[in-house]
Amino acid sequence: MRSLCRTLDRSLLRDIAAVALAMGIVGASFGALAVTAGEPLWVPVAMSLAVFAGGAQFATFDIAVGGGGTAAAVAAGLVLNARLLAYGLTVADVLDVRWPARLLGSHVLTDQSVAFARAERDPRRRRAAYLACGVLLFATWNAGTLVGALVGRTVGDARALGLDAAEPMVLLALVLPALRQRGVRRAASAGTAVALATVPFLPAGLPVLLALSGPLLLAREGAAVEDATEEGATDEGAANEGPADKGVADGTAEGAGVGREEGRA
Amino acid sequence: MTVQTVALLAVGTYLLRWCGPLVHGRVDLSPRFQTVLSASATALLCAMAAVSALTTGHGFAGWARPLGVLAGVVLALRGVSFLVVVVVAATITALLRLAGVS
């Protein structure tokens, strides 16, 4: 953990700590919501430990408690979490470590840890940012859930405290720098518009996934030229240091790569 | 809420997380695919933020939360720190509700 701190500078650690703290508050509101709805203490605590995905926890919980049944509740949560599959591909290089570490490291894959990792270009800093955010978030999310569940009935309404604004705020603050790149901004706006337009009539989770239509449509526009350069699968040895990693480092991460550098300049 | 619900969601979520790292190093993703993937992650984050800022269930969340978040975004664009941004968003949302705006 000490080497993590040495790799990351202080302002980045402060940002990570702030996000973790904010998500701890959201975790507390989840714990409070669960016990207020009449669930035993272990339900929110086990969910936060084993699922560790805010949106899905809220969605699954709402449906299950609302009498929607196990299948519908789990399906909604998993659809919402399907985005983690895409995230996993974008930061897979970060988790290219020995197996025990990879198994544990995968569990702290979240919107936030991915956003922090993507903001860094240097491989060591990417990994350090990912792990620092992931581990800290895991700690605050679970501590928050436990505290919220314990004092839930006395705190009162999380909505009255405006805590439901914390999660979207954290996500937006994280994604803003990536939107400086025009192509990415167009893709994201188109996708977000589709998501918002479908919220009224699609089950929870699906609208967010439909946001993928934005980047996919824009990809088709520029597809013809680049098809020529596309390569098939290569053997494992070559792939480790292969063009895949470079593609992220040079091409995509730069713009998405946040204006941590730009902001300072 | 049953044990099965929690267990199924946990296992399924873990498998979704695990796929990316599992595939890494075995399949060589083309640069174009990587670009699309990166834009996809940004689009998903944006959509997630917009949906959770603006909606509750299948409808509009009311004005308090989006206005609170909007105030936070303005501060974030000016380079104000994360924690302040989040606290301001929550405070403005809470104050608006106190004032009777849902």
C-alpha cells in the first residue's frame, strides 16, 4: 500500500479519498434504506460485501422488496452490471497480474476505479490508481453500509438530506474530463439521449446498456477505412506487450485520459 | 429479500467483472475495437450518471436532484475538489426539498 502512495501524487489520492468518502455516504443510504424497508441487517451488509455495485444493489433491492421475484430482481441487477464487462476489457491490462491478485482485483472493478485508471497513461500509475480507488471504495462502501444499517431507523430520510444526488454527482465528476474529446463527447451524448428516452418503458438497467448505441453508431461511420488494419487473435506471448496495450495508451486513453494533465497545465 | 437473490447477484456480477481480465492476453483486440470500447465506457458512465440524476423508477425524479447535480457540475468544471462538489450537490438538493421542491 505504501508503494501505491508513492506512485500516486497527493492530489490524485485526495480525489480518490473524496470519491470513496462520497460513496461511503451513498453506501450508508443503501444500508439505511434496506433496514427501513424491514430487512434484517445481514441483507445490506452481505450485498455490499459480495455484490459491491451500488446501482445494481439499489435496483435489485427495489424489485425484490417490491415483490418482483428473485428472477426479475437478479436479472435487473445483472443487466445493470453488464457494463462491468466492457469496463473489464478497457482496464484488463491493469489486472494482468498473478492469479490470486487478479481474482481479488477483479472484485473492485467499479465505475469509479475504472474512471481513475483510465485517467492515467503510465501503466504503473494506472494500476496504482485502480487499486487505490478500488480498495478504498470497498472499505468505505462497506463501512458506510454497516453504519447506515445500524443507525438507519434513527437517521430518517436519506432523500431529505439530498444523499440521492451523491451517486450521479460522483459519476459525472469522474466522466467530465473524458468528454473533452469531441468524438467521445458525441458518442456519449447520443448514447445518453437514447438511455434517457427509453427509461419510461424499459426495465431498469436496459436503458443504460442502450447507451452503447452511441459509440457503436459512430464507430460504423469510421469503420471502412480502419478495417484494413484489423488483426486477428495472436498467440499469448505476443499479446502481452502487443498492440492492444499500445492502442489504449496512445490512441484512446489520451483523450479519454482526462484532463488531469490538461487541468494542471 | 432471499439468500438466493443475494448469492445469484453476487456470483453473476463477479463473473461479469472477471471476463475482461480473463480474456486479456488471449485475444488480441484491434485498435479500432479498443477505441470503441473506450468510448463505450465513457458513454455507459454518462448514461448511468444521467439516468440516476434525472429519473426514479420509470419517471422524472423531480427538480431537486438534477438541480443539485447541475450546481455540482458547474463547480467540477471550474476545478473544485470532488468532496466539495458532492457535498454541494447534496446540500442544494436537500435545501430545495426543504423549500418544497420535490
